[in-house]
Amino acid sequence: MTTTTPAPQSSETGSASLRELLQTTDTRRRRTDVTMRVLITAAFVLAMLPLLSLTYTVVSKGIGRLDGYFLLNSMRGVFGGMDAGGIYHAIVGTLEITLFAALISVPIGLLAAIYLVEYGGGKTLAKVITFLVDVMTGIPSIVAGLFAYALFALLLGPGAKFGMIGSVALSVLMIPVVIRSSEEMLRLVPNELREASLALGVPRWLTIIKVVLRTSVAGLTTGVMLAIARVIGETAPLLLTVGVVDSINFNLFEGRMMTLPVYVYRQYSQGLVPCSPGDAACIPDINFQRAWAAALTLFLIVMLLNLVGRLVTRFFAPKIR
């Protein structure tokens, strides 16, 4: 009895069948993929619309008044609908107050983040600090201003208003942001780097300085820039602690100072100027023009800070190769 065995399938036929199988797409999966792509694209467009609208509005309404004279002069001696006045005093106040707030917040926030990541390790104190940071993150800005005002009212008496109080109020808002961002950046450093340094006999504190901080310097700088950008536009705490003034004041520890957010609020709240009939030198909407130009200046400063953060991330990030 002779048994016939089927001829083996040729390799060419098997390759063709495999190719056809790989090229076949599941209709349901393809439909789901297209649907998700459309939803994600639509969500991106919806998220970008407010940003583009805000940018267009601020630029279109503020670019007309923004010039060298406006940037280099204060509001001293300016009244009514005069075609004069600028924001130099507000720029000086914003930069000095924000810089001093950063000098207070960055060391405290960075040291707290180092403790939580490198030394906390489930300790009760670390859990308490984490809880307090979470609470501080949700504090309204007006509460931070009231805290700073009440603190210095107890120390110096009621009515004390100067730039350093505003810096303390802004630092209350900055510290939790710096702690959170620094903590995340420090946790991204591989443990192998720490273990290799400690295995060579390097002390833990020196390992943190030479290895951990150097590896995460780009992320830490970006976090600090974002924290500064978050508080530079605060108005309520500065109204309480710094006040308003039309003159230039470079001294953080004496006298009131003007800041860009407060300047925008004050100019816009003054509204239209009542001009006499036939008075060609009076501009009815001059306050609105100044407010939009100051808002555009603040917008550009925040954009510049974010750009600096991006550049730091690009040039100081650890090189993989």
C-alpha cells in the first residue's frame, strides 16, 4: 500500500501569504485609531484657541502705545488725558520685587526638595512637609498678601508698605512651586549615579552637589523660571503690600513701588478721561492704551523667561552621547 504525502508548500507561497496577512488591517482598530486622532487634534485646537486669541488681543491693542518713550518714562506729573507717561517705574518695581522673591524662594525650595528626595525616605517630617506644600500650592494669592501685610504690620506697625513686603508675599506663592518642580527633577536622576559615587567613598552631601544637582541643573533652572513666571503677574498681594506710586523708586526697603500688574489694574480701572470739547491734546482712552501696552510688556517678559528656561534645558541638559 503506497501512501502519498502532500507536497510541501513552497517558500514563495508562504511569504506571499504572510505578507498578505501583515498588510490586512482590522477595520474596527483602524476606525478607533482615526477617531482618537480626530479627538486629540480637536482638543489641541480648542486648547490653542484661547492662547492665540489672548496673544492677538494683547498685541493688537498694546503695540500702538509701546515705544521707547513709554518704556523709559514714569507717570510722574502726568494727569488727565495727556499724551504722556510710561511704565519705567513699574518695570523697575516688577523686576526688583520678583528677583528678591526668587532670592528668598529658590534656596528654601531647593533645600526642602533635597531633603524630601535624598533624606526624607518615609520619615514623618517628610510627610508633614509634603502635606504642607500641597496646602500652600492651593493658597489664593490674596491670602499670601494678607499674611505678608499682617506680619510686617506686627513688626513695623500698620501702614508699612514697601517692596520687600511684596517680595515676601510672592515668595509664599513661589516656594511650593519651586519645591514641587525641584523634587520631580531630583527624582529623575538615576539611583545608579548616586550609588556609584557613594561606592567610591564620596560623602553623601558632596554626591548631592557634584552629581545630583549637576545632572538635574537644567530641570531645576526651568522649574525656577516657571515659578517666577507664575508670580510675576500677581496683582492682589502687591496692591496690599506695595501700594501704588507714580515716581521711580529703586529702594526695596523704603517707600512704595509700582509694578506692572498693579499699573495695568490701576490704568484700566480709571476708565475714560472726560475731555473738554475742542481739547485736541486730550485723549479719552489714554488709560486703556497704557494698560494694554503695559500688559503687552508683561506678556513679553513672561515669554522671555520661558524662552530662557527652554534654552537652559537645551544647553545644560546631560549629554547622552
